Amino acid sequence: MIRKLGGIRLPHLKGTQISETIIQNTPKKVMIPMSMSMGSEAEIAINIGDTVFVGQKIAQSSGALSLPIHSSVSGKVSAIGEMRLINGAKCKTVEIESDGEQTLSADIKPPQITDKDSFIDAVKESGICGLGGAGFPTYIKLSTKSDIDTLIINAAECEPYITSDCREIIEHTDDVTDGIRLIMKWLDIKKAIIAIEANKPEAIEALNQNLENSSDISVFVLPESYPQGAEKVIIHTVTKRVVKVGMLPSDVGVIVINVSTASQIKRYCDTGIPLIKRRVTVEGDCVSKPCNIMAYIGTSARELFELADTNFSKVNRVIFGGPMMGISKMSADAPITKTTNAILALAKKEYKPQTACIRCARCINACPLKLMPTEIEKAYNARDIDRLKKLDVMLCMNCASCSYVCPANRNLAETNQLAKSIIPKG
Ligand code: SF4
Ligand code: SF4
């Protein structure tokens, strides 16, 4: 249970929040993974050699939580291959060579929405998942049977470097608030709160101006600490409600939707064009011109790094996402997916070896959920499942605040992930 929120201060490093998004030219080729969100892999619905159009469905949803996948370019399917995901599993990929025409699929038309069910069906068909990086299919969140009194719009974006949501608010304020009102209308939610950190003054100003005469949507300014954007933390900060182990936000009357996800829903309802592009922050100490790029899904990260003038000879690590919770990639050739909010090119860091725990308790004080990472580490090493359960390891959201503050450089967050994986499901 959350007794008192911890959290840490991280360097801001958000220089890209003041510059306009660059629009990527149509890429020559895209490689689209069939697994880009939580849930099972989508089923490929085209063949090598087929001609495809922008927005055409190239893979059907299959099984629980799965989402359809659409082509981001028009052209020819040149290959169906495989790539390895972070969990070691393989997923299929569809490679499309662009014809440069960007011809829209004839199937594209705005969805007919008449009630909650048809709204949820439309959101599913759009292929939208949480664009903040979590990748949970949005239609599942909206399908709740619980009574929801508050819609929280997550605009926290609290990891260093990432400004993709911030630019969405500044550049498309109307889409953001219209998207929120669509969700409120079809799910009959009376109140929405946009939660955004205090260090985004331009975005806060844009929202306040847009909402000047509104009483249904308000802006909640969050303190500048990490991890504000984690669902359990943001719900507690905004509503003081506690989401306990095994509970969903809807169990406490709340749905949390990422801010860019809300505006993407609005654009899909207007145009019928599914999720084929997204804004990506390109940053890191090897990037000469950090920026945000509106990128085609399936583009190789290398192409975006080149646009941002990256010195590849210095790059030691490529991260998809932020430096705290992002995923290191073996190569800059990995494709941009629905959940890639940032790509970072970082130079070599001094290696700091792990030393023995000095029982300073900094990890406990830093944990926003007041877990005890040092005890979890011990219980994991002893494979003591009962003790791990008592320590509420399943609450850990892998924010890495504990590892960040540890003077002994212990891999606490990593160990927590391993510890979660040995807890039997159900
Ligand atoms: S912060 Fe590191 S050294 Fe301090 S108690 Fe936690 S694990 Fe031990
Ligand atoms: S990684 Fe887990 S244990 Fe560590 S600070 Fe974050 S929530 Fe707490």
C-alpha cells in the first residue's frame, strides 16, 4: 500500500520542448513489427509482392489484447521476416518498399460511432495503444464495466530528454481537448483532469488558454519529481486514491489515458486514418541537433538519428524510450514502433562496479511505492516466494529510482524484474 510517495529529482534535459516537430519525408522502406503493444502478436494478412496503401490493414488482431496493424506507406511488400523482442521472443515483421506516392487506402473512412460499443470498436480498429510507452491497448481500458468518475490524462513525461507529449500539447491543443471530450462523451465520464509537470510552462499555458471557459476539464500541475507518470503514482497524486496489488485503476473509479493517445483518438474519429505515424524525441549526447520528428512507424531509428545529425562513431548505447525505463537496443537499425516516444544515442559511460549494500535506505526512500528493494534483492537471491509476496514485489513498476540513488550501484530494478518473474501467476 502507498503510505507516502517517494520519488527522485532527475536532470531536466528537455531542450527539445521549445522547437517545432520536424515532419519526416516518406521513408524508402519500412519494417513493421507484428508485436508493438501488449498482447499477442497480430496475424499477417498480406503476402510478399502485394501492393499496399497507406492505412491498409496488414495484420489482424489475434487473441487477447491484440491490435490490428496498418501500413504506414504505400508500396510493395518486399519481405516477411523476424526480429527479436526484448523478452527474447521472436516476432514477425513486414517489410514494405515505398513507392513514394503515399496513396491512401480506399478503405479509409471516418468510423460510424453511435454509442459506447461502437466507439470502443473504432478505437480498437484504429490500432491505438498507450503512446506514452506502455503500449496497453486503449480499447481495453475503455471497455471497463466499472463506474468511472474521473478521466486522468497523463501528460507527465517525467524522464529526462522526452518531450514528445509536450510538443503534442503545444502543437495540437485542440485535438487534445477534443479527444478528451470524445472519451468523456462515449464513456459518460463527467470530469477529466490533465496532469502535467510544472516544468512544461508553454504546454500548461496552451492548455489553460484552450480551457479558459471550460468546467469539465481541468489542469493539475504535478511536482517535478520522477516517476510522476506511473499510473499508480499519478492516480494517488491527483485523486489520493490507492490502487493496491491486483487492482486496476478502474477499481478506484479512474481511467488513465496518455495525452497523445487522446488526440490520436480524435484524429482517427475525424479521418479514419489509423495509427501509422508518431512523434519521436531524438536526443542524447551523440546527437548534434536534438529534435522531435513525426515519424512513420517502421522507419529505422538510424534514419531519424541521421536527420538529427548524430555522431555514430561515438555511440555506445541506443535506447528506445527514456534513460530510466527505456530499452537498450543492439543496433540503431531497429524500427520505430507504436510505443517509441524517444530514441537516445549515448556515448560510453564510466563503468561503476557493484559493491556491498551499506544499508543506507536511500533505495527505500526513493521508491514511490515505499517498497524495500534491498530486502527484495535478498528474498530473490534466496528464491523465497512467500517473502517476495509479503514485500509486494508485484507492485514494482521498474522505474529504476532505487538503482539510480544506490551508492553501491546495485542493480535493484533489474533484480525486482527477475523477482517478479518467479512469482507464480494467478
Ligand atoms: S540504496 Fe543501495 S546501499 Fe543503500 S540500502 Fe539500498 S541497496 Fe543498500
Ligand atoms: S524500480 Fe520498483 S522498487 Fe525500485 S523504486 Fe521503482 S517501484 Fe520502487
